[in-house]
Amino acid sequence: MLEAHDLAATRGENTLFSGLAFSLVRGALLRVSGANGSGKTSLLRALCGLLAPSAGEVRWNGENIRRLREDYATHLLYVGHADALKDDLTVAENLEVACSLAGLPVSASRATAAIEALGLGGREQLPARALSQGQRRRAVLARLAVSESLPLWILDEPFAALDAAAVERVRSLVGGHLARGGMVVLTTHQEARIDAPSATDIQLG
Amino acid sequence: MLPILRTVIRRDLLLAWRRRSDVATAVLFFVIVVSLFPLGIGAEPNLLRAIAPGVIWVAALLACMLSLTRMFASDHADGTLDQMLLSAAPLGMIVVARVFAHWVVSGLPLVVLSPVLALQFDLDQSLLGVLVLSLLLGTPILSLVGAIGAALTLGLRGGGFLLALLVLPLYVPVLIIGAGALDAAAAGLGPAAHFLVLAGLLVLASAFTPWAIAAALRISAE
């Protein structure tokens, strides 16, 4: 279970949000919305433990994530708004490195299947530099297809730059994860409907 | 955890291989700087022999500085660093793997090339082994200590210059002891004491710098 207690974050002089509290149980979806610059990404980074909140704390199964460190990270899939793709590595190599870093090494055939699931079939051996913006995003999101065993997904703008078909694929992957009892936190501008056993909305700003 | 470290090392070496020109820049810089001294000073064997250890060591320091700025910068810019901070392996261990890969790519070539370059200074053949061993012990310290500076200056404007200001003073003990090993050997005192101090520094640096680098990376990520 993921809990936020009285969470606050500041950027310079500005308070982005404060007094934020919620808890997320198995199968629950948390949608974070708000205008540009309202602190969506900061909230997600605080939930990952990348950003120290200026007040409050985030707890995973009752323990502060800043103390758990990699014990928490092994339960977590974070897809940030930066692609984390290396231009000089192929799509498959990028996926294999990302999965291995997360402690979930994938076989080549599994990686290929995941890349195909995101509609990049046949482009596994292309260097990431040869991909368009939307294709890069698909290459990053291929991680969703091999991360079923990670209970918590934190996705920053997963639908940005994707075409309708890819949005549909990502929606079904997220829906499937929730149905399996996973937890998902995501930010989005689009009105993408996701079927979730329970959903919470947070409006920032 | 070991498979993760293997992946990180393999990834860094693969990236270095695919961007060979970046690696070659630092190594060529080393070769050129070292070669300029005999050309500028002229054929005075005694003088060249006397300055050889210092020149080679200073050039190695500067070549190491050149490659340091790239150590974490692109990973910071494209978000890969976040994924490393959220890895299943402790950040300190990942940092060790990355520093090791950095040393293989930018420190080891200097060690291998140094005896060839030393020939330009008419360095006694018996001293070539001492030179190689002193660089072999010293260059990993340069990578470890330099990585702290590289992590601290991530995302700063003019970070490259600040990095030099931060790191070069910390290199002074390594420079003195490393170049001193050759002087001691040339004077017939034997380089053993210098090697032991260098090895001690290397052990100290390997034990403590990974935590400093990891802490600096966490700060840069915020």
C-alpha cells in the first residue's frame, strides 16, 4: 500500500502543493491532473523518492520510502517525462538495460514481444536516434509489457506524443495491471478512460 | 545484484564503443600534450629524463578531466540517471560499476600508451615498468575522485570549469606520489614506498568515494 501523509513540495519560493494525503491500495488508480507547472511531475518524483518533499512523507507498506531506498525501488516502475533512451543503443538494447536495472532481466524473445506489443515490431534493431518522438515514447512504454510483476507503476504523461492506436495499447496495459491488483499513478492531459476497480483523482494548482 | 552491475558495465562499454571518437579525443589529447614537451624543449636528454614523470602524470590528469564531464551528463539529461537511482541495486554499487567502466575507457589506454610516449623522453628502460605500475594504481583514483566532482557539477552552467577547480586540487597527492615513484626509482631508492601509499589511497578511495558520488547524484536528481 502506498500512502502520502501531509505531503508538500516547493520549487524555489513557490509552494507547488501542500497538505496532500491519500492512500492507494491494490487495484487502485490515482490520476493526477493540473495545469502546466502545477507540480504534477514533482508529486510523481516525490512518490518515487527522487525528490525529497519539503514536508510530510510517503510510505510504502507503512515505512518511509526515503529509508527503504532500493527495497522500495524493486517494487516500482517509473516512466518519467524524459525518455531515458540512449540514442546509440538499439530499441531492444535500451529495453534490456532498463529492465535489468530494475532487477527484472528479460530474455531477448520477451523483449521482442514487448516491443511488438507497443507496435514497434521490426524496429527492435534500430538505434533509438532513428525513431520519431512518438516511436521513442512507445519504445519507453514497452517496459509496461514486461513489468507485470512490479506492483506499483508511476507514469508521467504516458499518453503524450502517442497516436490513437498506441494510446489504446497503453490503456489496455494499464487496465490489465489494475485488474491484476497492481497500483498505478499517472498524470495526463487527455481524457483517457481507464477501467479501474477504484480510482482517485487529484487536481493540483 | 551482480547481473545489474554487469549490465551497467556492458552498457557503458558499448556506448563508448559506439561513440569511439569521444574516447579517442581524450586519449589523443594525452598523446599530443606529452609529445609537445620534447618538441618544445629540444633534444636535451638529461632535462627530458628529469621532467618525464611530471609531464606524463600531469597530462594523464588533464586527459582524465576531459572525459569526466561526460561521465554522468548525458544520463542526467535524458533521464537515465533517474532509472539508476531507482534501480534494484544500491546506488553505491552502480556508481562503482560506472567508475570502473570509465576507467577502462579513459584510464587504461593512458596506462598502456605511457611506455611508448616515455621513449620520447629517453626514460631508462628499467623505469618504464615503474611508470606503468604507478599509472595503473593512480588512474583509478583519478576516476573515483573525479566522479564526485562530475556528480556535484551535474546540470550546472559552466560545470566543466567548476569541475576542474574542484577536482584538480584533490589530484595533487596522487600526482606527487605517482611522479615521485619514478623519481625515487631513478635515484635508486626503489619505488616500493610510493606504490604502497598509492595502493593505500586507492583502497581508501574505493571504499569511501562511492558513497560521496551516490549522495551527490541524489542531490543532482532533485
